[in-house]
Amino acid sequence: MKNSGSQPASFASEWDWEKGKKTVVASVLPKDPEAWQEELYVSPDGTHMAAVVRLEDDSFTLRVNDGQWEQSFEKAWMPRFAPDGRLTALVMEDDQWTVAVDGTPWEERFDFIWNTMFGGQSQIYASIQSDMQYGMCKEGEPWAELHDNATDFSLSPTGKNSAAVVQVVPLKQADLETFAKGAYTVAVNGTAWEQTFVNAWTPVFNCLGEEQVAAQVRLNEFEYTIAVNGTPWPTTYNCVWAPSFDPLGSAVAAPFRKGGRWGMAVDGAEFWKPTYYQCWNQQWSFDAKKLWAIVAPEYGKFTVACNNTPWNALFPVVTDLVLSPQGTRAAALASHKNEEFRVVVDGVAWNDAWDMAYPPVFSPNGQHVAALVRKKDTMTVFIDNKPVGQTFTKAWQPAFSPDSSSLLLRGVQNGALVRCVLPLNELF
């Protein structure tokens, strides 16, 4: 199941939730006016800022607040904070790539590395290439078996396992005959399924036990279906979208196209009749009693449906479906021509529209919704359709305290990085 939009309580419970505004960094501008400083990143708790910087000798390192890592590298990119606050970056030493964590590089080296990912307990993964073979690396340990190609990397909910679509049959240029027989499958922790397919996409793990993986697969030129642990559903379709597991069991739901319309299938059986012009991004409630999805009941008009019942409000575009932790409420973004972004909660659009809006965030108790928005050069946060009263030149996603009593804001004001903790009882 996708993230509900709330930060992990196991980490947020350790954050500083004292009321008020604190200046974290007095100036986010480069410390040396001639220095090269790249995009800013902020830790989940708002206490640390990071950016790649180039030094006088043309090497690179990471600025962290008003200091920097002791070690520098030939290259550095993609700084990311893990949910537990550790700072990672992809770095090059002696023409080889690895991951540096809080300034210390992994011992293992690769020809190339990208796509930093974090498991449920902040395990650090990355996609790798060595000797023209591809796979994943977890905390410095690569898969035992790498492959000729790998895409669509994914992690299990706890971060224990990883998967990717891999090529297991060699293909020469324009070798259509071999391609049509199937050269692709899914590898779990590096071990490939025995069954091959013409194409495969978006492997996902089940929530309980994490022993099952489902993926979209293409059987031939015209037929698509879902495969679970390498076994395709007996039913085929004109097209399918990414599958998702029932969070309490092993049932798999996936949107399917048949007769020019889209519906929802569960374990290969029709669950929602194919009546929609589009249906995707489905998510289950925590108790598996509700299945939500973005749908188009009319051509070019989108909304959200719960258990096959669409909201009444229709929009040109709907994206970023987010459920409350309980799965009983939903929020999404609506837009028109990639502008005029609106936040829609439980089928009702908030009053204002913005040049950009970011995925909504539910409070842990499901009673409140916050969203980061931008109009022209000003960013702010709205909660339950009301502005919080703080504006920023740049800001990051808000976060609720585990007890749902406070809201954390992270942003740049007057050139300084600040964090604000706002008690909700003072906002209403």
C-alpha cells in the first residue's frame, strides 16, 4: 500500500515539538560568494540543511548547516536525508561511485550508482552498475546476482527485500524474434523468476511477510496481465496498470482495460466493471474494506472513487491521491493545463488555487489535512482550507506531531532556514 501521507511515527516521536520558531541556519546563501552551491535539502525534522558544494580545488563535498563534510570527492550528487535523519549522497572516488552516509563512503565501489531509496526503517538502497551488469545495493552489499539490465526498482514495506524488472535473455540489435519470446522478468533480491515475459513493470511486495511480489507483464503483442511470484493471472487484458496488495492478506488489485474502458480486477476476477475512461493509482484502506482509485467517469474528466463510487466533483486532471492513515478519508490534487492547482479533500476542493501544490499530508488521527502550496514566488502551508500565517521563499512538506496536536513547518524566510512548530489549537 502506498504511503498514507504521514511521516513515520517511530522517528517523528523523537523530534523537537516545542512550540515556536527557531532559526536553523542564519543564511542559506553560499558561504563563499564565488562558490558553487547546488539545491538545498532539509532533514525530515527540519534541523539540518544540506547542499552539494564545489571547493576551490574543484572537488565536491556536502555543506551541512554552517559546516561541511571533512572528506571531499571527485563528484557528488543526489543528497538525500533518510527518514531517521542520516544524510546520504552519491559520490565518486578514483572514477568509481558509491554512497556516502554522513560523510563516510561505503567500502564497496561501482561503475555507476543512482536512485537512492530508503526502506521502512531507513535502510539505504541504491541502484548500481558494475561491469555492465545491473542490480541493487543495500547498505553497501550488492545483490549476489546482477543482470544485463534492470529497471523499476522497488522495496518491500519494511525495507527487508528489494526487487526490479531485469533482462535475463541476451538481445542483439533488432532481434525481434527473441524479444517476442520474452527476455524480461522480475528479480527479488537479485534472484530472477523462472517465467519470462515480453515486458514487465512496477513490481510491488505484499505487506504481510513480504514473500510475494506482483508486477504488470506483457505476454505477447496484444495481451497483458498481472504476475504474482512469476505466475500470470489466467485472465488477460488489453492493458493493465500497477498492481497493489490487500494490506491484510495476499489479494492483488490492478486496473485493467477491456473494450475501450477501464475497471478494477482482483486476483484476475472482475471487481469493478470496465466503465471508466481511465482508472489507476489504486490504494487500499488499512483494514482492506475500502479500495480507492483515481478514475475518469467521463472523457477528460477525472475524480476519485471509493469502492467504485466516484466523488461528484470532476476535474481536468487529478493526481497525488493520498489516504488518511485509517483509509477512511482521501485527498488529491486537481489542476488544469498544469496550472491552477487545487487541493481536493473528501470530494470538496479548497477555496483557493495556486501556481503549484504538493501532495497533501494527513494528521495521524486523520482529522486534519495540510498542503504546501506556491503562488508566484511565495510558498506557504494551508491546513483544512486555511493558511497557517507563515510564508517562505522556499519550503518543504509540513509534518504533524504523532499525537496530531502540532504542525511542523520547514522553510526559508529572509534568507534563513527556519523551523516552526505550530500548535493546532492556536490555528483554529
